[in-house]
Amino acid sequence: MRLEPLANPTLLRRTAPPVLALVMTVVIASTLAMVAGGDPMAVLGLILQGAAGSKFALLETLNRATPLIFTGLAVAVAFRAKLWNIGAEAQLYAGAVITVVLGTGALQWPAFALIPTLAVLSMLAGALVLLIPALLKTRLGVDEVVTTLLFNFIFLLFVSMLLEGPLKDPMGMGWPKSARLIPEARLPRIIDGLRLHWGFGLALISALIVWLIQARSTLGYEMRAVGLNAEAARFAGIPVTRVILKTALLSGGLAALAGFSEVSGLKGSLTLDLSPDFGYTGIIVAMLALLHPMGVVVAAIFVAGIFVGADSMSRAIGVPSYLADIMLATALLLMVLAILFTRFRVKRD
Amino acid sequence: MQGAEPAQTVLRLDKITKRFGALTANDAVSFDLKKGEVIALLGENGAGKTTLMNILFGQYTADAGQVELFGQPLPPGNPRAALDGGVGMVHQHFTLADNMTVWENIVLGTQGLWQGRLDRATARARITDLSERFHLAVDVDAKVGRLTVGERQRVEILKALYREARILILDEPTAVLTPQEADDLFATLRQAVAAGLSVIFISHKLHEVMAISHRVVILRHGRLVAERLIGDTNPQELAALMVGAEVSAPDVALATPGKVLMALDNVSSPDQGAAPGLDGVTLALRAGQITGLAGVSGNGQAALSDLIGGLITPAAGEFTLHDAAPPAWSPRAAVAGGVARIPEDRHKTGTIADFDLTENAILEQYNSPAFARRGWMNWPAARRFTQGIIERYDVRCPGPSTRIRLLSGGNMQKLILGRVLEGAPDIILANQPVRGLDIGAVNYVHSQLLAARDRGAAVLLISEDLDEVMRLSDVIHVISEGRLSPGFDRGTMQPAELGQWMAGHGFEGAEHAS
């Protein structure tokens, strides 16, 4: 028995996996909620209400989705070219560090100049962080899965060192926490008085740009060619190594924007718990989106909704919010399984 | 060789039908095989030959119909039963362990698990006896890795005989052999038939079919269209039956060679894994001339093709394009220098399976001003370009946004032809341009190469099919272990002589020069 890809999946077959995965996730989550002693309908209802039941809840979900859109895009871009970037977490912190280093008073510029500068330099920092594993891959053939993954831990310790040392807030009463950004370095809110900030707008624009790059630019064409068949790409004259390095720069830069936007838009300072695994969750987001940049936006909002909703549900009726993690893991596994059954067929020899 | 006495029927296929989805691979195919008979199974690629043999061998289960071996129905879908029933198959790609000796390879798998030690002496004696009886000369103690392709094939046949095969199936056995080796194989087969074996010989080379078989069974689109005794037919009729229409080989007029467009002077390159690199190769590609490169596969063809295609640079020697050393040789430089490249493997290197026709058509020049400006693609222009190729090169497909994975090999190759020939290149590298194509597509590709030659292009045709090389080339070189023979003009070379060169004889300082 073996699997062979279907020649030309229909629209139904292409859209079925996410829907099937979602339905099955709900079924399994309900069962688990029952085991945990809750009424499944109430649990699901509360999650939905907590995620989108009010203006406040919805904006909270979008806020939480913002970094996930950036890391999801970073992963989607890299995976499309078969560059397995597991290190969005480190790149995110690289962006955050730059934002804090330059945004706490080092540059006393007006907001219209300071904010774009911080964004661009953050991207550069994230790009450089991914460039190292990418160079190791193209020059020496070192597996980037290993290097990018391990780099996360190294970089987190590096950030920890900075927060205990040079970046430590003198007024922070001993907490490992950076000084606060100056007001000119803060991303403004989209609507006055509500927590949603312009990082979300930037994320949407980034998704649009990434989609345009993939579909319309020569770089996007090269990235897809290298990802689908590097040997044919090389034969045709596509500079495979350069394309992989450019992909790394783009991917690292996108992940770093998550760090920039969290610090500048939401937190205002850097702590070690800036990212509750946004980098890794970005992988789930990208996979759920089938690596499509616009799909990333939808998937990120879905994932953020589950997290925000589960927190709120847990506060209300005491079913553990770990249900959110289980739902995400289930959704991802089911998605992969659903793809298997809709895009491939089992062939008996 | 037609026996006068009514021979025993050893194998009978009765209305075998096999469908794969909408495709009927075998449609009620029936024939029988007599003791001591060679049947040639003739048909184009995709005619259903391999499917039929896989059913016979138990690897597929037929949807309808029955196989009878020596009068007994064969249980379907059971390779073991076919083996035990005396069916032996020699595949095109050998299944031998390189690091083991000949006799070990042959014995492998025939011994029970519980049997602690091999009865080496008995096994060797039986193999030696078989090899003498069937004139399968091979050193039973040699490591298989050191054997030539022809010898390996003999080991495969010995393997089948050792398992007491009474019916031998040979799947395109001569595809990898030099003409001499093919003659040896035929001698062996005659020996085997005289000893009472029966043979099914799968091929699409007509002269071999005429030379070795008693009867020909012709398949077309899964159906058995004709059955002929070899005495009652001729190659022209067989070719017509095979393709369903009278075919004519391209009528090759003499070329008028012009100046040298690309030249290699004493060029060497490193080995590529197991395949040799180039070893002091001197070659001139002239305008208006097809240069044929004959040789057994894996003798440096890949290195030469990679060099001309821009994938590698020479380690030593001089390489000139249009009388000058090309700057920074790369695939892009090759395309820019007017080198059209038809790669050996259209699935792996020629196309990107999940790209559509448009994306594949512009693969070599996606960033030219015609298709891109300031880093942004002009997809409408690319689609128009592709539509033009589809029309001019007769690519049968639903449209330019079809994924190329869905096209047949012939149509895929036509798209590649269009891609590389649209810019009227003056050097054409055609590496195995018709491998795996049906006769219609083969003739199309050949006529395109001839047309390019006639408008003044220099063509290098690399092929393992000697017929193809001899039919099209104005000059023929033979490559062997990375060395290149001198060029032989059209008509001055006999296959036997080329075969000598292909086997490595005649080169200066060659080890086994005779």
C-alpha cells in the first residue's frame, strides 16, 4: 500500500481539510470538556463568547492574533521555500530587543520617524538572526531545523542576560524588566480607549504584501520553485542559495515584527514572558493556513480566539484553560490527517 | 524455428482486463505461449505491456480474466505462486546486491531461514552447470559491483534459471546493452529455448523483435490489436500495427556544416559519484550539424551534459563558446549564450511538477524583461507566451494554467522544446530527448531537432539508443569512461564498430585495448 497525490484536487477537496479539522476538533474538545466535568455546550459557548461575544472580547482576540499573524507569516514564507524555520521565537525577541534598545530614549525622534525606524531595524535584527542558520545550511549543509530550534534557547538566555544587566530598568525594583519605551516609540491605538493597536493593521498589511510577493514577484516565483523542486530550479538557472538566503531574511524580519509590535503596541517594555510561545504557535498557524498568507490571518484569529475564549471560559466555570492547547494540537493533527485523505488516495499494489 | 509437432501450451492468458480509474490498461487480452517459444510483446509506452506482465507475475490483480500456468489456474495477486509455478522475470532495472558475489546473489532468498549454513559447494556447482548449459559466461565468485551491465543481466537470468523458471519474462532487456552484449543475450535466449524454456520478450525495438521471436503480440491502448508469426510480417507492418498508422522516420538530408560554435579542448571534469567525469575530451559543435553522442549510460554523458548546460565548469582544458571563453559559466550564462538545454530527466530537472504550464514555460527566463519588470512578474505576458508554445508545438493540454504533472511525457517534452527553442538558440543540447516517448512524439522531437539543424543550429544529441544516434547524427562520437572517440561521419560507421568503442576498445592507452 502506498499513498499517491491526487492529480487535480477539486475545490471541495481543497477546502474540506480545514472544515473537517474544525468540526472534529469541536467534537473532541466537547468530549474532553465532559470528562473535565463541564457541560460541553456551555464550555464551547463560553469559549465562543469569551473570544467574540463582545466588542472587548473581539478586540482582545485581534490583539492576541497580531503577533501570531507575524510569526505565522514568517513560518509560511520559509516553509514555502522548504526552509524549516523553527526559530521564530528567537527572531521575535531580536525585534523586541532592538525596539527596547532604541526606543527607550536612545533615539529622541518624533513618532512618525521613530516608529518606522524601530520597525525596520527590528526586521533587520530578526533577519540577521535567521541568516546565521541559513548560511550554515547553504554553506555547510547543517540542518536548519536543529539550529533554528536550539537558537531559541540561546537567544532567550541572551535576552535574560540583557534584562539582568545592561537593559535592566533601574526603576524596576529588581525585576528583570527593561525600561519603558518613550511615548514617541509607542504604536498608537486604532480606536481611542480600546486596547487594539496599529500592530494589527501592520500585520494585515504585511499579510497582503507577503501574498503579493508570493503571487506576483520574481522572488515569490523563485521561492516557490526552490521549494517545489530545487534541482529543477537550479537547472533552470534560479540562484537557489541566494533565494534561500533572501527567504531567510524575509522570514526572520516578519517574525521580528511580532516582537516589535508586542513591545511597541502592547507591553511598552521587555520582559522574559513577552512571548507565550508565539514563535512555535506560528508554526501551527501557518500549517492551519496551508501556508497561504491570507489564510494565516484567518488561522491566527482562530487560534487567538481559542486562547482568549478558553481563558475566559476557565474563569467562568473552572474547566482548565489547557483545553485550548489540546484543541490547537487536535486541530493541527486533524488538519494533517484531513489533507492526507483529501489530497492523496491510498493505492493498493 | 517453427516446430512441426504441436507444442505444449505452458501459459495461457484469458481475457485479462485491468482498469485504473477511467483508464483501461488491459482490455480482454488473450494469448498463449508454447513450450520452447519466444513471444515478443510489442507496444508503445503506455500500451499496457508492463501492466499485463505485472498481472501475470501476481503484482496486480486483474479485474477480469484468468491466467493459466501449465494448465492450472494461477491464483491472482500472489507473486509467490507465479515464482513457484516457474515464471521468472528479469526487470529492466536489476535487483542485485553489489557487495555480494554472483553465486551469493543467485542463492539469496532461496534458502530457508532455519537453514543455518549455505550448502555452498552444491549451489556453486549448480550455478556453474547452468551457466555452461546456457552459455551465460560469468565468474560466479566475482563481486556483482565489478561486473559490466551485460554480465549483471546474465546473473539476473541465472537467478531465474536457478529458481527453475520455465517461463522467462524479459522487460526491455537490451535497453542497457551494447550491440555485442545484445547479440550475446540473443544467443543465450536461443540456447534457453532449445532447452525447452519459453520466453516473453518485451520491447519496442523492431529489429530485435524480428531477430529473436517466433511470434509477435502487439498491444495498443491496452488492447491486443494483432498477432503475427515472424515469418509472415516485416518491421514496417509491425511499426504500423504498433502506432495504428503508417509512420515514417524523418527523412534526413545531408547537413551543410558551418563554423564551430562551441568547442571543448582536452577538457576534464571530476567524477560524479559512481559515474565518471570527463577525461581529456575534445569536441567541436558546428553550426548546421547534429553531433551524436553514443555510449552505454553512465560513461560520462551526464558530466558532458552538465558542462554544456552550465551546471559544472571544466576542471582542466579549454572550453569556448562562440570562439571565446564564456565568463562565469552557469545555467543562466548558458541560456544567455544561446544554449538550449533539453535535460535528460524531464520530471526531475526539466519541469516542476506542481507548477502550471505557464510557470514551467518561463522557468529559464522568468526574470527577462519580457516577463518581469523591477522584480514583479508580468503574468499576462507569460500566459500569452505559453499559449503560443502550446499552439506552435502542439502541446495537448486543457490550458496554460494546467499543472504540468497532468501532462503525458510527450506533451511535457513538447513544452520543454517550446521553452528552449522559442528564442531560436544556436546551440542545442538534447540529452535523451525521446526517452519514454511514443513513436508519434519521438518523430515530432526528431523533426524539431532536424529543423533547428537546418536553420543553422549546432545540435548535440546524447542518447543510449544507438538507432536514434545513427539515424539523426551527421557526426558520431562514442563516449566510454569519460573518454571521447574521434568523430565518425554519417554512414562510415557500422554498429559493430561503434559497439567496440562503446565497450571501451580503441581509446589511446586504454587498459583493455585490443
